Amino acid sequence: MTTVVLQGVIAVHIAAGLTAVISGAVAMFAPKRRGRHPRAGHVYLLAQVSVAATAVLIVTARPHTAYLLILGSVAVATASCGYAARRIRWRGWLRYHISGMGLSYIALLTAFYVDNGPRLPVWSLLPPITFWFLPSAVGLPLLIRALLRNWIGVGHRKPAAIQQGKGL
């Protein structure tokens, strides 16, 4: 792969990653009903697929980054499971949806920090192992909180659409 083509693929990869981070955050903080939340979630899934596809191309030119494909595969697989759980309405779909999307976001951020952390201000002062575990250390407690709030119903009311059995 020529340098120009590789730079183009990397530019698409960065744009898709940024799109995934932003759309994932929009989906997380949007009201859980029709409209913004499912649209942002769909954009997130498509961006995750784009990140993974471009990562495969990058790894062909830079084989030393192949370990990042594991994180990318986890991110796409868990996002796909979360999306499928909601779309197909698996039994207990909400738990799977929240878990899949949350784990996907954590994997996305982990891959970003593992690859870019040593070159980021302040992050470059941290030991390299931090890049592997900090996204999980922050994200997993938040994911567990979201699961408990939605599974047990503690702390807030479920969206009206879910209460009435209409779904999101």
C-alpha cells in the first residue's frame, strides 16, 4: 500500500473513530425513546464497522499494530450484539443492549488510548499499562450502574414507551 493511500485510509479511520466516540456519547446521554437515541446508536454501529474495516487495511501496512484488531473485533462484536438484542427483541434485550453497547464503547476507547496515549499530553506521563486498564476502570462501574438502574429500576423511571410495552 502506498504512503498516500495509507494516509487516506488513516484519515478515514480517524474520522470514523471520532464519529463513533461522538455518536456513542450522544446515544448514551439522549433520552431513551424514538429519535435521537436510536439514530445516534445506528451511526455508532456504522462508525464502529468503518473503524474495524479501516483497521484491517492499516494492519496490512503496519503489521506491528495487529494486536489492536483484537480490541476492534471486540468493539464491533459487542456493538453488533447490543444492536441485535434491541432489534430482534431477545428475551431480556435491554440488559444485552446496554452491555453490548457499553462494552463496545470501552473497547473503542481502550484501543484509542493504547495506540495514542503515549503521544497525548498528560497521558504520556502515565505508565503504558494504564492505557489498557483505565477505560475499563472508569467505564465498567458506569456500565454496572446503568444495568442496575435499568434492570432493577433503581433511581429513575423507565421510559414511557418501555412501561407501555411499545419499546424504543
